[in-house]
Amino acid sequence: MERKLILKYFVFLLIVLTNLQSAKLDRPAGTNMGDVLKSIDPDEFLEKRGELYKAPEKPILEPSDINKPNARIDDKAKVFIKTFRFSHNSAISSEKLIKLVKDYENKELNLYSMQELTTVITKYYREKGYFVARAYIPAQELENNILEIAVIEGKHGEFKLKNSSLVKDEVILNYLNNIKKGDYVLDNKLERELLIIDELSGARVINSDVYPGAEIGESDFLVSLDKSAKYSAYAMIDNYGTKYTGEHRLNLGANINSITGIGDILSFNTLISENTNLLNYGFTYSRHIAYSGLNGGIGLSKTDYEMDKMGDFEVLGSSLNLNLFLSYPLVKTHSTLRAIQINSTISKMDDESGPKSYTEIAKKQDSNLMIKLNEKRPTSILSRPGTLNAYIGYSFGNLSMDNDIAKDTDLLLKSEGFYHKIVAYLGHQQYIVPKITLQTSIKIQKNLGRNLDGGQRISVAGSNGVRAYEDSELSGDSGYSASLDLIYSLPNFSNYFHNISIFTDFAEVKRNTKTFNDDKNSRRLGAYGLGYAFSYKDFNFKTTYGFGFGSEKEPTVEKEFSKKAEKFLFQAIYQF
């Protein structure tokens, strides 16, 4: 039964298209819609809405320095202290605090030693996240040689704004009101709220200053915000396309930031190939749904393509796509993010092929739901800093063949119906020595059911993996690709930053989970090569030249154009 896509919904870019396996029509290898159109989404430099956030260049919340004596206090007067007594502490018990100063018991202490005591206690509170906590020695008359140490644990007072951003004051305050007056000032909780505000479209948190509150032990905060540009855009050129639809592509995007004054964003995107045989256009709207950091969005995109260089045989098609997405940060600090993401996509596809005098249209619909857990955090290996980016996800959906022609093309593959798979990615950037870093990455897909349609397969060649081939060279139901890049930072001058690299890539796929002929069902690819990248102000450029190796290195896709297992890839981006 044919489903009709209701056009009143808005959609985003996520193309999930078909891999035709037709007994009637002889398509060249690599010309199925899934392989051709899988790469039309903006590159990884463009943050996917609802996915990993970009952390500020420096922390927007930094604890004030703990008061430590700059020089030894010239005080010879000493007093014997048998033990200690703590007051005004409730967040941390006196039993825990007394253990911290055990070494000072039953000793003669001068004023400097007593100040050391307060520093030990204050530092412990700060390490536990009590951002403004402070210990001090109150005025007292010593009884039974027991010294009282008082603690101001720090509680929230009022929040005030110095706001010149594009987001309304009341919206900003609603986020900050997640922290109640009288709550303990905890750095992770306060930093989380400030980072959530900082990622609002049209707002940048500059700093947060702490002032004494109206009541003893309370701290007021003045949060200062600046605005980002109301409009932003980018232009991107690359050669990641196929020779059938156009190797060189232009991708244009534009954003309207905080369009209604609440930190929401409306984005437009279009991609066109050099011969106009591939055209994608769409828009998306996203915003925070709740003041807890829950983000969501909706979008619409349309893709049209036509294969070139096919003689009297025509291959063309279109796809209309609806995307809904949600994300929620489970952990959010300046350096660490753990977030859950849910993405739902419905793609309505028409796939037309055949002799020019007579073509047939196969109609399909793919409905998919992806649940992912994302992680970003710093690492340390042999005391060398690094950064980890990873995700693991479960994807499931239903592919329906909506007419007899589509059902005929699926007779061998048998991809119609429920499918599910697991996807994972692990990327790590490791500092080695000054100017040298090692970048590693691996992506994996494991199919758990029936054979997959082309748009649900893992692609492991070209810009997607092994960089000596076209993007459409290799894909399959299950597989992996892994890369190692050794990067050397060249001397910078002015605003010009650049580096060179050597790399090697490996990949292997299982084409179909359930075989239906005697063709070899798996393939391995490998490559090595050189890379160069630079950035100058708002312009970024990267390029690689890769050479394939291994017993299966000869290209099988677009081999009528070249049989060499080598590829020059480039991408240029200008943001304005």
C-alpha cells in the first residue's frame, strides 16, 4: 500500500536512497542512488544540528584563585593545638574534613600554619566542585586547645545580566533559573547552564563575574553576553562527486540566527554538481525545546539527479526527505560532552531508468530511526594530551516498495521490510611531540537483519574512508574503515596556519548479508598518501593524494574513466 508524504511537515538533509538490483536493467557498477547521493550532506566541518557541540576556545567559568600566602608571615608567636572543630559546614561532614588536617593536630602552630589549614580545606572544597567555597579562622577564644575552622560553602544569590546578544533577557534568565537561590554553587552545574546558553544561536557568553550576595555566604553572578552575527553563510567546493553526476560540486549554506529571539536557527542549504546533474536543496529549523538543554529540529530537503555519459540508457531519480531530531546533553563541561541523540527520517524516492524511448519508475519509501550516544572528552596517554570523539548507535527502519516495478527490482536483493543495524565511530587525536600529532579513526557498521538498500549501507571509499578511490567505489551491509594520519604543523605566519601529513587507510566490507549469486561477497581496500591543509582567517582548504595497494586495489567503479588506483581529493570552504 503506497504511503503519501504529507508536505505540511518540514524536513532536513538526510538522503536514504535505493540500491537497485534489477534483473531487467543493466546498471553500471556504482550508479545506484544510495551510492551516488549518500555524500551530498555538508562535510563534517559543519556541525550537525543536535549532535556534538563546539566548545568555546577557553572556559567561560573559572574559579577564582585560592588565597595562598605570597610570603611567609613573620610571626614567631605559636599556640599548641590539640585538635580542630568545624562550623557552618553541611555539604561535607566534619569527619571528612578533620582527616585533611590530621597532620596539624597536637602541634604548635603560628598564624601562617593556620592559614595553611584554611588553604587545605578550601582546595578540597574546590576539587569537589564547590566553586566559591572558602575556609577561614574566625575570631575566637581558644578553649581546651581546640581551634575552630569556619567554612563558607557558598550558595547562589541572584543572577544579573549584561546582555547584548540576539537572545532575549527573559530567555537567558529562564536557563539560569534552573539553579535556585540557596543552592550550593557547584562549578559543574553552573558551567553546564552557561555552556547551554553559549550554544544558543546569536549568543556568546563572555564571562561570569562573582560578587558578594545580599546574605552572608551567598554569591551573586553577573553573566555577560555578546552577540554573534544575525546572518552567517558558507560556500564549499570539492571533488567528491561521481563522474556520472558531476565530480566537482558547489555547496552553499546560509543561517538566520536567533530568528525569533530565543536562540533558534533557520538554515538553508543547496548543493549542485558541475554539470547540474545533481541538485540538492533544503532547509532546517532547530531550537532548544526545554531550558534543560534539550534541542530539537525539523527539516525538509529535495534531491534530483541524472546520470551522464550513459549513451542511450537513462538513469535519473528524485527524493523527498523529512527529518526530525532531538538531542540531550547528559554531561556537559568545557572539555567533555556526553549526549544522546534521536534522529527520525522518512525518504520518499522515485528511481527512473531504462532506454531513452522507454523508462520505468520504481517508487520506494524508507522510514528510519537512529538512536546514538555521543562522547567527547580529553585523554592522556603517557602524560601526553589528546582528544577522543566517539559514538555508538542503533538504527532501525522499514523499506517499502510502493509499486510493482520497485518490487521487481528487489527480487534478488530482498531488501523490502524491517531492517536494523549497529553503527559506531571512534576518533582520537594524540599529541606526540611539539608540532606532531597522530590522528586515528575507525568507523564500523554491523547489519543485524535482511540485506540493506544502498542508502543504509556503509561507504568506505574516497572521502568516506580509503582516499585512493571514488566515494562510490565500495559499500556494503557490514564493514569498517580505519585511518592513521601523522600530522606535522608547519611554521605559521600572520593568520596562515598549515600542516602536512602522511596517511594510510584500510577498509573491508561484506556487500550483502544474504548472498543471492556466486559473486565474491567481500572486498578489502588499502591506501597510503600525502596530505596538506591550511587555514587563513575564514578560509579553509585541505587536499590528499592517495595510492591504493593490495590484491584487490584495481577500481571497479567508473573504471571506464580510469583504471589507476590513485585519487586526488580536495575541499575548500569559506565562511562569512
